[in-house]
Amino acid sequence: MSAPAMQAGLPPKSSPAETAALAEARTLVRDLFTARAGLYWFDFMTSTTIGWAAFVAAVLLPAWSVLQALAVATSIVALYRSVIFVHELAHLGPRVWPGFRLAWNLLCGGPMLVQSYTYSGVHNLHHYQQLYGTRDDGEYLPFARMRPMAVFGHWALGIVVPGFVLVRAMILVPLSWLFPALAKWLWERASSLIIDPEFKRPHSKHDDPSWRWQDMYAWLCASSAMTLMVLGVLPWRVLLVWYVLLTGILLLNGLRTLVAHRYRFPGERPLTLMEQFHDSVDVPGNPLLSPLWAPVGLRFHATHHLFPGMPYHNLGTAYRRLAKGLSDPAWFLQSSERNLFAGLRRLLRESIGRTQKP
């Protein structure tokens, strides 16, 4: 935790009415906090197998064909789901299910150059009540107070990020083994999956202690693939398809991120838990389509912020139970949006309205 956060003291408390409402909600879902390891493994392995099989097909199929486009789209959707398991790893902690974490890094994180340590530790700060929405929260920007073009520009950065992570893995990481100053800069400024470019990563008890070998493995994946392409063993199309794949994942996740919160707070003070919940968004949407852009339970993001320790496979059940079982569900449903487009429209409407005020 950074010095400003330490000086902030205890987070503000909810009112008695809010405390009672939150207590009732916890009572209704208290049996939903057990993670099913078998489901995690099956879901991750199925998504990963489909994703990489589709990736190979996209490389082998005729360029610019309909079949290749379908293979690329399938690879993006399936591997996006695999990548998003990094969120679950952040909440499980670095010492829980080490075999699952290892498999995720070997089969997904390393080849995609999005190692688990880049999210573990960083994301946990986002859930500290005294940090959420403040300047020490790397996953928060006041988009609702920013100009629409700034919001769009932030989303469009997903087009260039794959190039940066490739340079980071192949060049900056090995150089950091020789130059301690570069290693320090990489940790603080270029080792975090965040949206605030000014975020400076501190050390946290949630940090993944295996981060060094994760970096080495990502370097091995990238350098081996590039060497094989230079030698003509692999076609250069592998790099192109990988770039399109990671870009598609980042752009999809960027849309999800824009509707995950209301982004109304400028970061001047900590929020109560109820304020944090109402600044977050649930998008139950279509049960078949919504998981494509918000996989692994993240369409229930407000519910997740109420119960960050709840496994992804129970968030939908929790949402439905609370929507029907609360004595007054109005406060809970206030954080729901009908679908992705409704959430984006609300954000852009508030952005336009705030920036047009004199």
C-alpha cells in the first residue's frame, strides 16, 4: 500500500440503513463462497484448447478467407475467456491452487504475454475500500468526467498494446536482468494490467512470488517463436494472427471495462461500500451473448464488488437470488444495466453532459 493510502486511515462507514441492507444481502448468499476446482479446470482447459486450435487453424487457412475470419473470431472469444481467469487468480491468491496457476501461465499467460503476476496484487488494491476510485487505484479513471474522445482514445490503445508487451518480453525484460534501475522501472510502471497510466505499482502481500520465472517463460515463448519465424520454420503469419488475437481480446475487454463501473468519482476521497457498489455495474443481459464480452462472471461486476471472495460460477446465482429475495431490492437493482450498449450509452451521455457544462 502506498504512503498516501496509509495516511488515508480507515474507510468511511455506511449508514445504519445501508449496513442493514448489506447484512441482509450477505445472509442470502452466505452459501455461495465455495469455489469448485473441477469447474475451474474444465472451463479453463476447454476454452484454452478451443482457442489455440482455432489459432492454429487461422494460421493454416487461406489468408483473408471467411473460414480464417471465423477461426480468428473463435480464437479471440475462447482465449479471451481463458485470459480472464487471471482475475480469479488474483482473488484466489498466489498460494491457492498452485497447479492451476502454473497451468494458466504455461498454457495462456506466457504465450499471450499477460503473466498472472501483472494482475495479482494490482487488482487486489482495487478492492481495498479505502483505495477504490482514488488515485492509488490503477483500475479506475473518472471516464464520466472526461471528454468522449479521451474515453475512445483510451479504449483504442488496445491496438498498440500488443506491440509494447512483445517489446517488453523480448527486449526490456532481459535487459532488466542486467540493469537494476530498469528492473525497478518495469515493476513500477510496466508490469501491471491497469487503465491509469500514472499508476505506480507498489509491493503488496498479494504479489505473485513466481513473477521472475513468469517473465523468463514469456521471454522464452516470444523469443522462440520469433527465432522460428526468422529461420522459416514458422510462417510470419503466426505473428500477425497473434497480434490480431491479442488486439481483439484487449478491445473486447476494453468495452467490458468501460461498463464495469460508472466512473463518476474524481478520486478525492474513499467511498463507502454502498457508494462503491452503486459506482459498479451488473449487466445480466442475454445469458448466451453476454458471457462473450464479459466472461467468467464479470458481467455481474457490481455483485462481485459486494462479494469479491465469491467464485465466478456463483455470481449469477447470487445476482438472481438478491434481485428476488431482498426485502427491498431497489437499491440492488439500481446498479444494473440492460445490456452492454445501454451501459456504454449511459457513460457517453454522462461524459458529454459533464464536459459541456460551462
